[in-house]
Amino acid sequence: MGGWYVSGHSDAPHLGNRWVPESVLSGAKFKPEVSDHEDLSSLIDIEKYLQPTSDIVALMVLEHQCRTHNLITKAKMGYQRTLYFQKSYSEGKDLGSHDGMSWKMAESSAKEIVDAFLFASEIDLGGDGVEGADKFAEAFKRGGVKTAKGKSLRDFRLYGRLFKNRCSYMIHSLAFKGLPELIKERVYYHLREELTNEADNHLSFREKKTLLGILEETVPDFRRES
């Protein structure tokens, strides 16, 4: 029985690249270890796979994208379900009221999405961070929406944190654009609130200013909500 294979360098210990027989799996405890594999040839038969790597940076991007996509899907389905029930039981009432179930659902979902977008729970990558293959990093960055000065939400940092500009590139995704308007409106509201708030949090004042500029230039709806 196995887990994730991981290539690339990481100063933060993890549980990848372990092979454990099922017979000893029950109750087994494993200590996280630092890894440094240019490819996986020393661990598996790489001839069976399209690539000899399982890039650590790509895996971290995938983890973020899947979590964020799930939150977006949850928000859309939850809102539509709540709106259906609200319409069924609230004939003649204002469905847009802040006391309504659908508005409260949109508000709660928006806050969850904003926390994910701003990497509120991101762990420190430790030491010199992580290093993956240039091929993935270059391809990923090419898909980014850039400002006139070339800034993008897909710019990597890879030490301390995954991205240089800590607002998710998923704000440019079709999944996010397909959210009900009320949820997007509340996401934009809370994003702007977080990025203009002078209170201390995981984002510095300078980083907030940079993020605000990127969003205002690359997300037309965000600009219109100001």
C-alpha cells in the first residue's frame, strides 16, 4: 500500500515516498522526512509512467486548487438548494433580505472562499522552502492573467509560502465566474475588506496593496464593486 510519490526538494518534512506492506500498516507510525529526488527512478519503475517525476510544486498547487474548487462547488450547490427552499416557504417575501436563508448561506460561503483565496491557513514552507521542476513552473505561470507591469497571481515564491502574491489564481477560473452573483458580490466585498483593513494579519500592508492592485486590474467585476 502506498501514498504520494514526490520529486523535487523540500526542506519541510513530509510523509511522501513511503512504501509500507499492508500487513504492518495497522497502527504503524511514521516520522516525516525531508526529500530530495530529481526523479523517481530510485523508487519505482519510471518506464510505466508518462513522466519520471511527481513534482512537489505541482502537488502543492493541485492541493490548493482542489480545496478551493471544492469550496466553490459547495458554495454554489448550497446556495441553490437554500434558495429553492426559501422560495418554497417565503412566497411574497423579499428573497434578498439579509435575514433570508439564501443571503446568510452566500455570506458564510463567501467568507470560506476568501479565507482560501488569501491562504489564511497556509503553513510555513520552512528553511529554503521547496524546489520543483522548471518545466511545470514555467507552464503554470504562462497561464496566468498579468497586469500591465507583469504581476500575476501565478508567480511562485516557494520559500516561506507557495505564491509570491497570496490571492488565489482561482479567482480567474470559470468555476468562480460561474458562481451566483450574490456569492461573488460577497466574496469581492470581503476581499476588499481584508485588503484595505489596517489590522495585522498574515498579510503585510505592502502585500495587501499589491494584491488590491492586481485584483483591480485583472478582475473587472472586483473593480466595479468598489
